[in-house]
Amino acid sequence: MFKFFNRMKTVVSSELNAMLDKAEDPVKMLDQFMRDMEADIREAETAVAKQIANEKMLKRKYDDAKAMADKRQQQAETAIEAGNDDLARRALEDKKTHQETADTLHASWERAASDVASIRQKLDEMKKEYAEMKLKKDSLKARAESAKTRTKMNRTMSGIGSDESRGGFERMEEKVLQYEAEAETSEDMSKSNRSLDDEFAALDKGGVDDELAALKKKMGKE
């Protein structure tokens, strides 16, 4: 468990550039590394809690065995004072059994207490390393996002004023000029058609005037 945590830390610290070279998303990878570390810490906390519970259980059993050995010692002394050597002997025999148990439990409890202290220290180191890696991750994420933004802006700006863009604008300009020429041509044709209509209208108007003059002459109204 602890080895796995250290391996994950090593991957983040020393192999990040290699993963970036493989075009992996650094932000997603960093988030995954942090989740893996968090899982390692939770697993370590569970192991520490179990070891602490085991250490407390051994301490309680040791205390009980030691208390029973001390009790039998006092009872043996009481029996001797009462002149009952047989009872004192049996009390001492039972005391020996409890004392041996207490000695064994004491040794086990000391090892468990030492193990608890050791893994607690390792857990603290894991949490410290996690905090350091979290700060580094936040910094790397910010740098990655900044780099992405700069790249996007550079690509966008590089497209502005490019040959393709200029060619597109020139084609659109030609289109507009073509539309304007077509509009002017249609206006000229419209004016030309209106002039012809006006001339024919004048002719028609002249014929009516002649007919009016002739009618007046006939009626003697000149």
C-alpha cells in the first residue's frame, strides 16, 4: 500500500513530461493521480485504525492478566497469613499462569504499539506528500490551461490575415463589385427604356393637338 503510494508520487513527479509527450491530457491525468493518492490514504487510515484497535485490545488483555497475577499474589499472602499453605500454593500456581500470559501479552502489545507509531508516522508523511502534490497539481493545471489558451489564441491570430483569408476577402470584394456593376447596368437600361417611352408619348400628344386644331377650324372657333 505504502509502496504503491510512493510509486504514484514518483509517476507524478518524474514521468509527467513523458506522459505529456504521449499527448495525454495532463489535467485529467493529474486529477486521476490525486484520486489514486486519496484512495491510498484512505486505505492507510483504515490500516492504522485497525492496528490501533489491535494495540488497545492487547493492552487491555495485558492489563487484565497482570491484574489477575497481582490479585493471586495478594491472595497467596492472605492464605499464608491464615496458615493455609495449600491455598497459598494454588494461588501462586494460578498467579504464575497469569503472569506468563501477561508477559507474552506485554511483548505483543509493545510490538503493536511500535507498529502503530511507525505507520502513523508514515501516514503523516503520506498526507504531507499528498498536500505537496496537490499544490503542484493545482500549479500544473493552471499552467496547462494557460498554455491551451495561448495556443488557441495563437492559432486564431495566425489565421487572421492569412493567404486563405485574404483570398476569401478578395473574392467577396469581386462579388460586391459585380453586384454594383449589375445594378448600374440595370439602371442605365431603365433610363433608356423611359426615354423611348417619352418620345412615343410626345408623338401621341402631337397628334391630338393637330386633331383639335382641325376641329376648331371646322367649327369656326379659331
